[in-house]
Amino acid sequence: MNEKNTSKINPLVLTVALIIAAFLVLVLSRVIQNINLWVVIVIYFLIDIGFIVAMVIGIRTKIKPVVIISILGNSVLFVFMTIFVLLLTLAMGISEP
């Protein structure tokens, strides 16, 4: 593939990489003992911001299917990740004395 073709699919690659990163954080947070929940919340928040960045990069491409997949996929993943982060923050607030 030449460089033009790979730069056009970067938003989709970034979205897949963020999904894999979120899954790894979920698994590793269960494996590592005594990890602070705030660390996990901040990492998920950064992944959430990454979905916004991937959506903006996807909108700026000229390929119509990449734009549509980027808008639909990243917006759905952004909403789910935001709800997950808010639920984690709520759990952190309930559990503290």
C-alpha cells in the first residue's frame, strides 16, 4: 500500500486500537491487585477523548464510507465509554467514606 491509502484508513485503525486498549485496561485492571480506581478512570477518560479525535480525523477524510463508519462507530463507542466512565466515577463516589 502506498502512503496515501494508509493515511485514509488511519481513523479506522485508531478506532480499533482504542477498542483494544480499552479491553486491555479492563483485563489488566482485574489482574493487577491493589490498583487505584482513579487510575483506571483517567485511562478510560483518555480513551474516550481518543474516540472524539478518531471521529474528527475520520470526518476530515474524503472517502465517504470511512466518514460514515467513523461517525457511527466512534459516536456509539464514545457514548458507551462515557457511560462506563460515569458509572465508574459513581461507584468510586459511593465506595468512599
